[in-house]
Amino acid sequence: MLGPVLLAASRSDRMRRVVASAPVTRPVVNRFIAGDELHPALDTVRGLTAAGLYVTLDHLGEDVTDRATALATRDAYLRLLEALDADGLAGRAEVSVKLSAFGQSLPDGGHDVALANVRRVAELATSAGTTVTLDMEDHTTVDSTLAVLRELRHDHPGTGAVLQSYLFRTEDDARALAVEGSRVRLVKGAYKEPASVAFQDRRAVDKAYVRALRTLFAGAGYPMVGSHDPRMIAIAQELATRNHRAPGSYEFQMLYGIRTAEQRRLADQGERMRIYVPYGADWYGYFMRRLAERPANLAFFLRSFVPAGR
């Protein structure tokens, strides 16, 4: 029952102030966020890639309400890509972007603003030898995000997208994207969505995830299995075998700081394992969604409020 409450809190300015000001919050945040600035994030990337893992980097931010902030987000990604290229990390690290941070939700031409901003990021990513994946946000952004994807893939065919299995529409979207060259990260979904557009029962979400997985693995694209669920990982491996997919024709993705032993186990098995590494000062919304997703994350956070010795 706490999940919906936490998801609602993830967009509450009042709760943002309360959580951000609590002295114990920062050490817990550090478990999931690779620093507020670029340089600590790059140190994290170096460590992960040296261990045989792949990375996708997210400069945190969302729901931008002015063009100047959208441009600042674009410029942060340009600096990130320049640093990855200069450090020789672009071969194992890509970037993930939220279009609402690029201006998508601006009332005046937000879609076009976001497209123009992210196009520059895609150009630099291609030049550096890496790719961009468009994160999916709440259901009101899906059509715009997929339209941006279609535009970017004309010149940058490696641009990826994210689909969320809890949305009713996702099976159709998966069929449309299961094509040659398409890169699709499938996740269950982490936003509070109404019953009119999304499954509310966890079992229904899981079943929808498996249906979309089957479609993606049977198609000609590149599936990216975004899940920490052991059942989904096992099913994905079974589907890879059934569809005669060699390692490297698909990948697994997990979040930084979550199930790290499993990440390394899969990599040691020869699977391509990519870690979603967020960084930046605007960590609140991302952090609250991570607490909502798994009771273990919430318990870890709440234990940090208990004084030592109790």
C-alpha cells in the first residue's frame, strides 16, 4: 500500500523539502545515485566497466518548466558525452535521457523543443561511437516520446526506447518496435498510472511483461531486459535460447546499487549486463520511485532513521 503513496510523494515539492533536508537521507541516496557531479559519476563508470559491466548514464532531472533549464540539461549531456569519448569509455557506456528534462512538457511547442535538444545529444553520441536511449515517463508522454524516437532513428538508427509493461498499449508498441536495428528496454513501470490506462495488479503487470518479452525476443531488434526479478531474468534467458539468440544480441539492465551480486553473476555467465547509473543534484523523484518499487529499498531507508544502538 505504501507504493502509491511514495509515487505521489515523488512529485510533491513539500515532501521533496522534507526528505532532502533530513540529515540521514544523503548516505542512503548515495547507494542509488553516483554523485551530484560528473566526475564522481565517471569514477563509477570506470569501476563498473573495469569489472566487465556496461553502463547507461542518466543525468537526473525531469518535468522542466522553462527553456533555459532544458538547454542546461542538453549541455550537461553534451559534457557527459565529451568526457566519455575523451576517457575511451564510449564503447561500454551509453546515455539515457528523459525528454521532460529536455522541454517536452513546455506548454508552447514542448515536443519540438525536446526534439531539437535531444537531436544534438544524439549527434554527439553517434560521433563518439555510442547511443542514446529515450526513457519513458508517465503515459501522457508516450506518443510524443515514440514520435521523437522515429525522428531520431532516421539519422541515428541506434537510438533506443523504453516500454513499460503495465501500460495496456505496450504489447502493440512492442510489436511495432520489434524490427531490425531497434533497441528496446522493457521495464515494468515506475509511475502512478490510472486504471484506465495501466494494469494495477502486480500479477497482471508480470504477465504483460512476459508477453512483451516474447514479442521482442522473437523479433529482429535488440531486447534490453530491464528487471531485477529473478523470474523475468530466467524467462528472458529461456527465450534467448528458444530464439537462438547469441550473447550480445540482447542484454540485461539493472539499476545502480540494486542486486549487485546478481549483476556480477550474470556478467560472469557471459551475459551482457548494463547498469543504469544516475547522477546529478536533482535526485529526489528518481530516489522516491526506487523506494516505491521494492519494500527492501524502503526498509533500508527507514532503518537509517533509527539511532545506532536501538
